[in-house]
Amino acid sequence: MNDTRHIRHQEPIGRQDERIFDPARLYHVGICVKDIAATVQFYSDAFGIGPFTYRDVNFTNATYYGEVAGYSGKRAFAQLGPMTLELIELGEGPTIQKDFMEQHGEGLHHLGFEVDDLAMAMDEASRKGLTITQSFTRPDGTGFAYVDSDRVGGTIFEVVEKVRP
């Protein structure tokens, strides 16, 4: 006999202004891949995902565990309904994506959440005892940061303050 249990939805703990991010603002999924071109071709042919846009990235002042390290790589993006799919191919420099690929190989790397204030989200993460594992901040204060949320549950969360027009 199966034991079916119903889990009641719980309201988030803490005031909304004490959250690192609003869970309803999930907007992208990041996947680490060995070869972006091959992955795009496969996803397009097998699943009809696309079109993809490509970007070479070079974050010279990005941090890796608090130290300026800088890195480069390739990205490809496609829309999946309201979500963005981000494919990540490694380049030069130390990154948490490189760490992930060495430990796990290709696969789901992170969930990205949009925030209105990157610095505030990073401060709140630190107050909650989380480590900023990798980050990049533009001169206007926008950018992104990854937190070590994978230490429980295995999934990395990224907070992103998008460039405003």
C-alpha cells in the first residue's frame, strides 16, 4: 500500500525584503556543455529548441571565491516559453562552471533569478551565511553572483541584476 502524503504549501520564511531573491522571478536555467555548437545542433534537431543567440564572454574583473580572477567562454541562449536556456562552454580562467564540469561532467548547473539590486542580494546572502562563489559587477552596479546553495540540495542559484535600458 502506498503512503501518499500531501505537503501543504508554506509561505516563505522571513520578510520579503530579507530574501536573497523572489522565487517567482526565476527566469533562466544554465547548463554546462563541452561543445556549444554540437549541443545547439542536437537541441534544435531533436527538440526544436531555438533559435539560439551566441555570445563570447570575457569578464576580466570577475571574482572566483572573492578573488579577482577573470574568465572567458562562450554562451548560447534560447527561449523556452517564459524561461531562457543558457548553454555554457568553458574558456580560460577559474570558474565554478569549470569546477562543476570536472566533478560532474555536462549538465544542469544553475537556476538564475532576477533581482532589482545585486549588491543588496549579495549582502543578504552573506548575512544568511552563504558564500558568493563567483560574481561580476559592471560599473553601473548591475551584474551577477552565484551562491553556494548547492551545499544542500545540489543546485546552484544565481542572482542577476540586468542592465537597464
